[in-house]
Amino acid sequence: MKARHPSESLAILTDFVLTGETNSLNNLFGGELLARMDRAAGIAAGRHSRRVVVTASVNHVAFNKAIPLGSVVTVEAKVSRAFTSSMEVYIDVWVEDRQSGDKTKANEAIYTFVAVNESGNPVEVPPIEPQTDLEKERYDAALRRKQLSLVLAGKMKPNDATELKALFI
């Protein structure tokens, strides 16, 4: 399978924060943001694999900044690494200042998707070939995150997690 660049999977969703999507502090519900991130990440994973994809896990979410009512929110998702049938998708969430147009990073997340066939069975996906420094950094870190996850789940022995061990040696 021919490798693809992360930029080929880029999905960008932009929308307003509306009244029915906010909590009692008039900030976007965390669950609403999770749904937006899941949709963007699913599009990115589908673009990369050109298959039906399913969310396998939400590996990391950071709600660093509240997103107020009326904000313009942009969710950007890109595949950061592909494994056999799974793909790690890195998501950045931006809030736009409506007067200046400046964007501030508000949140980020990492989701894992699996490509499946018509029967719902996992299928192989193309590898990723990172281009930018940020894509390379996220690509390298994805393997460490996967190894940590496997070790914690008891599916990999700590001594076999070579990339993860290299951080401590």
C-alpha cells in the first residue's frame, strides 16, 4: 500500500456555539465538543483509509480553555500515524476572536479509529509519511502512546516497549 501524507486526511469543521449547546456558565458543553471532535476525526480517518471507520478509543482530551456562547469554533483533525488497521488522529480545537480574526488553541484530543470492511472486520490501512516537523513529532509520539496503552492493558510486556523505554534510558 502506498503511504499517504497526513495533510491528505485533514478535516476542518467550523461552527458557532449556540445556546442549546452550552452549560449553565454559557460555555460549550464538553460532550458537544467531544462529538464535534469525533466527527472531524472520523472524516480524517475515513479520508486516510478510504474505508468505513469506527471510533476505537478516545485516548486523550484536554479541555484547556472554555469556549463561550457565540464563539466561532474550528476543529482540525489529521491522522498522525497508521498502524495495521488502526489510525491515531490528532485533533486541535481553535476559537476565533470575531473582531480580530485571531485564532487561539483552546483544546486538543487524540482519538483512535479502526478501518473496517462491510462485515465490520478490521482491514489494513496505508502507512503515514509525515512531512512537517509537527507531523513527525506526532508520528513518533504515536508509537510511544500505543506501546503505553498496550502495556497498561497487559497486551505487551514492558520490556518489549522499546520506544517507550527509550524515554527513560
